[in-house]
Amino acid sequence: MIYCMHMRSILFFLIVFPAFAAHAVVPAHEFAPMVLYAGKIKDGSFNQSAHQGVLRFEHESQLDVVEHSVSYQAYRFPVVLQDAINSGANPLITFPTTAAEVRTLEQFAAQYPRQTFVVIDQEVHLPNVQSILFKEQEATYLAGVLAGMASQSGTVGFVGGVSNQSIRERFAGGFRQGLRDVDSGISMLEAYIGKTARSWFKPERGYEIAKSQLGQGADVIFHAAGESGLGVLRAVAEAGQLGIGVDVNQNALYPGRVLTSVIKRIDQAIYLVLQDAWQGQPLSGVRFLGLVEGAVGLAMDKHNDALITRAMRERIDALETRIRSGDVVISGKPDAEF
């Protein structure tokens, strides 16, 4: 994530998603961005990627960005949001994961039309909200192709943090489509950590679910579960099977046991948002970032080099080229709509 100008305010967690806005400009004298994280910043996944975007912006702009890491408490969200607005933070960047959180944000955005909000992975259609969405399905599709080619048992697993639309369609859906394009007979086990935002921070639960999928024959498991996914990768490594990381490059966590990682450049999104706000550009509408923008992809390095065969590399390279050119379009919709 990307943060700017230092501000004094109480710690709080904010969840917001960008939306359609025509003239949501942050005046230069009001530029005091704040990024609000649920859970620790150095989580080895989503938050850590966002933080790298903040560091990049700070380095290039020589401005300080306020970053708050707090324990998630859903019932406090309205209070936290109000505190952030009262502190003078603008724009406010956050990451809601439930429908209730999005509704709360919409209510505040309507109440404070001069306040600018930025949300990641959700759509809010208000003039003072910008939504940043990723074409994760382009990268998860490629991960599915790799998993399908690597699986010996014909059974792979998927573990999501929360069963929201983004995870079901763009992560699980894209991954499944890649598997089926390799072999329509491959079975995919699908499970989710829980139903609340705390589900992203339960590595032991991720470990338990992965153990269950391994027991059902899965020999490759892809997680899209934030910090909970660290437990998934640990279980897979202990079993001598293969895992697939997410958000940041997690190949080095268990060298030789992480087939690849689906990179989601949250850092790039936050950096671009902060740059736009700093330069007085409108923050509004929905912005999509994918392979073409360098915002998603697969991690290939020395830690998984021995796992990627020549046939895998050639197929992935060819598919990436076709996706970038628009020759192949990966659906972000559920199964039935592929």
C-alpha cells in the first residue's frame, strides 16, 4: 500500500472500496492520506504487499504516510471511520471484505461528499469513492494450468479466506478454469476459513483445512487466505506436496514446496492511488488492473525453478502472450458462466 503525509490521530481500522466519481479531487492543502490495515502489516501476504507500495511512495515523494494496524472488530467500524474523518485524513484507503462493511462505507461517503475514499477489491458507485479491482483471474488461471500439469493425483485444493464474490469468482473461478483447460477430469476441493474479516488471520485453521484436503488426495493446494494461508503452505510442505502462494512471492517460505505464487500487486495499486491524489488527479470510478498493467502474475525464481518443467514454462509464456494481446479473455465469473 501507499501512504503519505504524517498525521496525528488515534489508531483505527477502516474498510473502504473505490467507486465511480467524476470530480473527487483532494485539494493539495488537504492531502493527508491514511491507510488502514486489519491485522499486522507484515503478514507475509496482502498487507505486506500494500505496505511496499506505501514505502515506494514515501521514498519518491519524501512524504510520510499514516499507516494504522488494528485488531479487527466489525461493530467498531463506524466509530473507526468517523475517527478517521474527524482526524482530517484524506484520502482514506482501506480494504472491506463483507457486504456490511461496504454498506457502512457507502453511508459515510454519502454523508461526507467532500471526503475522498479508496477501496480495494470492492465496487462502490459514489462520486467520492474510487474502486480498485484486479483481474486476478488472469493470474489464478495460469496458476490453475500449472497445478493441473503438476498434479499426479488428479485432485487439487483451494482454500479461500472468506467466501465473498472476489474470492469465489476471480480466485477460485479462475483457478478452476485453468485446471479444466489442462484436464476436465481434475477434481478441485474448495473450502473457506470463515465468514468474517478475522478469517484472514487464522493460520492454524488454514493448516487444519489443508490437512483435510491432503487426506482427500490433494497434492497441490492453492490458498487465497491472507495470513491464514501460511498455515496451508506449512501443512502442504510437511506432507511433501505442493502449495501455491498468493499476493506476494511466497516461494521462499518453503523452497521446493511452493509451485508458484499468484502475485497481486496491491503495492502498485496503492502507489498509483497516492500518486494520483498527490498530483490532484480525480479519484473516482472503477479501475481494473491486470497482466497488461503488470499488476498480477506468477512468481518464478530460484525457489521454484526445479518444479517448473520446460513444458510448463512454454505453455505459461504462450498463454500470457495471448492474454496480454486480448486473444484469450479469462472470465471472472462463476463456473456456469465460463
